[in-house]
Amino acid sequence: MTKADIVIIGGGITGTMIARALSKYDLRTVLVEKENDIADGATMANSAIVHVGYDPEDGTLKGLLNVRGARLYDTILDEMNCRYLTKGAFIAACGEEEEKHLAVLTERADRRGIPYRILSGDEARKEEPNLSEDVTKVIDFYTTKVIYPWEVALKAAKVAVNNGVQILLGHEVTDIEKMNGKYAVHAGNEIIEASCVINAAGIMADRIASFVEEPWFTMRPRRGEYFVLDKDVHLVDHIIFPVPSEEKGKGVLAVPTVYGNTLIGPNSDYIDDREDNGTSYYGLDYVRKNMAKTLRNVPFNRSIRTFAGIRPASTSSDFIIEESKTSEGFINVASIESPGLASSPAIAEYVTQNFISKHFDLKEKEGYDMTLPKDIVLSDMTEEERNMLIRERPEYGRIVCRCEQISEGEILDALKGPLGATTVKGVKKRCRPGMGRCQGGFCEPLVMEILSRELNRDPLDIELDGKGSYILERSNR
């Protein structure tokens, strides 16, 4: 039995940010994740936006933590050398009725100290020529950022590990026993005894809670579907939103990403199967039709990929962050849907200050480090820098992914360390081979060869992503 002070269940952006925050204290912390890798659920498939906090209603945890989280990102992204862009967000109203709702948003922004500017439809179209002629007024929340969510989660987890947190991947929680004021968490082939359990299990949060109590909430998965446009399509310079509504949420967006692609989506459909992340004709058609409300000339024929993500929505309209009334030390961090990504640093702070501090004397470790060095990214370097690197390490001169210009050296770097990639998708998340126009058609076999060689595994045992997702069926030799 492994002894710990705190067990965090869930390796998405919420769980990893909590692990990072706790890692600076003299605590024995263990994070368990049922998948093969960090950030394989909602964190992997979303709009990638750090919302600044104008949308959530007053008096909610969403409102409180969104504003705080967005501000904390300013420091955290630089500390961990994460890639981001400050793009600004155009909230586009079409007609007088929608303009009335813009006034609600600006009032909230004023109360919360969020900067913005107001543009007429014509002024906005000078900056965004593809904006629909129906758009009559725009608010630009110009401090809005876009990030790579899984990069942030992976790096938060790496900081946590560097500071002594233990992370167990491929360990699904199957039971939690109460024993002598503590908990025995059954995860994979491990039993972890801890005083506190943090339930950050995303769409499975109600099932994890049911091991220790009858949860008052139920998770209600919502699927959002997206198009990814090729990076040589220059469609927008800002994130383009419709006016939000209760029924449609933030609506169908256009998002310029940090690597130059454009995301178009999502829809929002409640589904029964919590793991059904497949796209549908109906859902993608909805995205096409509704994007036309605010944006024209969208070249959907230049899409290189479609994908879907499952949002961890619940029967609660707000975040659920609370300690169980019947099970002391069991802390639910659930229903972390949008703006959960933007709120995650503040959620970690809130959990630490309001719950963990009641159970432990939070003493900072000697020598903890919340920073990470910059990754080697060949495409970011000057020609002189690349040539110097390749002379020292020739593996950086062997290009594996032609679309994104990713070298073998970068892939080898992605395999290193306790959180190194072990699957094709794991490599893709860390350094992007397969993210380009051919979507891995050229480089995926080469990535598999590198994984097989470096991990000393038979090619038949290399997985695409989750357990059992083998790519090859048999050898022809």
C-alpha cells in the first residue's frame, strides 16, 4: 500500500494545475489518471481559449475563478514556457436585441476590471473583413488569449513531478474505502492510503463521488464538434464569438490557434455515452450553418480535420468545488466546463486555500521550482541556430514530419523523462507530428518506428492512444 497525504483523481487541466499548486508544499501527493497520458479527455478537445471573465454571472464560482484564473495565466504561461497568443475576442451582435446583451457584458466587465473596447460593425469589419454584414456592433475583449491546453496540462504535470508529486498513468480508480479517518484509493494495481482525496475526474466525477457518498449532482456529457482549417487559410485575426445565450452557451466560434490553424465550432449536444467523441453529420452541419451568422467566406473545403470533445457538464449550472458533508477530506472538483480551462489556475488556488489548508500545515518545500526551460522547437529557430544545433546533435537534422517540420530530435525529446510519450498521440501532443495537412499520413509510420526502437517494444505493441488502440494487426514477415 502506497502512503500519501493527498490523492488527486484526474489528469486533465484541473487535476494537473492542482498537482502543480500543491507540489511546492511539504506534502506527499499522488495523481492518478485512468488513461495512458495526461490531458486525454476534455483538455485535449476544446476551444483553447483563456476567457477573461465577462460571461459568467455574478455570485458564481465561475465568475470569481474565471477572472482570477485568466490573470494567473499571465505568470504561469511564462513560468512554464508555454506557447500562447493574445488575440482578443470579438463578441459580435447582429441587431438591436443582441446589442442589448452586449451592454450586460460590458457592465460585468466594468465591475470586474476587465478591459475592452467597443466598435461599430463597420469599424470591426475594417479589422476583420470576413465579418458578416449582419454584425452591427462588437465588443473586443482584447486581452483574451489562446493556448495549447494539453501543453499547459503536460507542463503543469511535469512541474509537479519535478517537485516530488507521483503521477500514476493507466490507473483507473475502481473503489475508494473509508478506513480509520483515511481513504484507501484502489487505482489499477495500486492501493493508495491518503487523508484527502481530490475528485477532479471530469466527466466521471459523479461516479468517483459515489464510492464515498450519494452525490447530489449528475454529470451530463455535452459533445462539441469542430473543424480545423489548414494553416494557410487566413480567415480571422481575432476570436469571433456570437452573443452568448443560455440555450447555446458561447455559440459557434472561429479561433485562430497558436500554430496558425483556425478552429471552427463547436455545437453543444447532450449525449448518453460519456466516451462518444465521434463527429456526426448533424453536428458538423450545425457548425457550418451557425458560423455563417457572424462570419462569411469560411472555406470549409479547406478543413484538414474534424474532431469532437466531451464537456464535463452536470446538473449544476456552476462549478462544484466543495468538501463532502459526510466524508471529511473528500473534495469534489466537478462540473468544470467552460470557462474551466481559463479558471484552472484559480481553481487550484481555491482548493488549496479553502480546503487543503484546513487539513494540513502548508509548509513550502526547500528548493521547489515552478518553472520549466524552453523546449527545443526547430521551426522557431533561426537558420544559424538550427545549423549549430544539428552539428552538435545530428538527429535534429532528420525531418520526420514534413508538414510541421518536426525533427527526430524533437520526437526523442518528447519520449524523455517520467512523463515521456509512449503512444503516437502522446508524441503528437508534445511536439506536433501529425498535426499538419496530411494528418500523419507521412510521419505516423516513422513515429511508430521511433517509439518501437526507443521503448524497445514490438511495433505490434505500439498504441495510437488509449489502452488496446493498436495500429498494426499482424506482421507480414
